[in-house]
Amino acid sequence: MSASEIIVKPVRKPWPEAVVRSLVQALSAAPDVAFAHLVDAGVPGQGEVHTALFVWLQPGALRSLRRVLNQVSAIVSGALPDGTAVDVIILNSAPELLEEVEAVGGLIVERDPEERRRALEAAAAEPIEGEGDHLRQGPWWWPF
């Protein structure tokens, strides 16, 4: 998925400070989370944008992605009050969105500034034509 296939904006209806603080504390304690952004996101023509949590995982966590996604989802749901929902997107699975997510702000957790720096440098680097074409076939969320 390219950045042009998703809308990313700053959160237009901020959550209560206590809710954000609870989410930040919970994510900051998760060893597999390198950094996370809380932004509004959506797909053009698929309804309104809504609040989404873009999480960048530590490289080692990618070996057991399903387990880590379940853990992060449990952490997030435990930190939010009943009736509050947020989509959790593993940004490592769609690194082409990193620059756009970073551009709108919304950084709420930065456990590993060095990993964030490396991810941003890689995102800014010009891709070599054809490089990685064989790695991902299907939508950005596949194989979830």
C-alpha cells in the first residue's frame, strides 16, 4: 500500500488526557514496542477517518509477529476505557507509510530512539528499482 492509498491526519478529536496517559504508560512498558503514533487514518472512499495507533516493533519481535500483535492489542485494550476502540497497525508491515505518519505528528511513545532513527533513515532512502518486489504480494495487511 502506498501512502497515497491511505489518509493520515492529526487526531481531530483528542482523547482525554488520562486515557492517553494510560495508553502511553502501557505501551512504554511493552519491550517489543520501539515507538508508536496516535493519528487519524482511513482509506479514501471507505468512510471517515478514525483514530489509529501505528506501532513500530523492535526488529526481534517480528519473528513472532502474531504473538506480539496479540500482546500489543491486549495492552492497548487494557489501557483504554470501555467503549473506546482504536485500530492497531504494525507499521513495520507497511514501512512506506512511516514518513507520512511521522509528518502528521502524534508520536506518543519512543522507547528506542535509535530504532526510530534507523527506520526513518531507511524510509527516506531511495528504493532500488525492483528491490523487495517479491517480498510482499497482496494487500499491506496480508498475512494477518
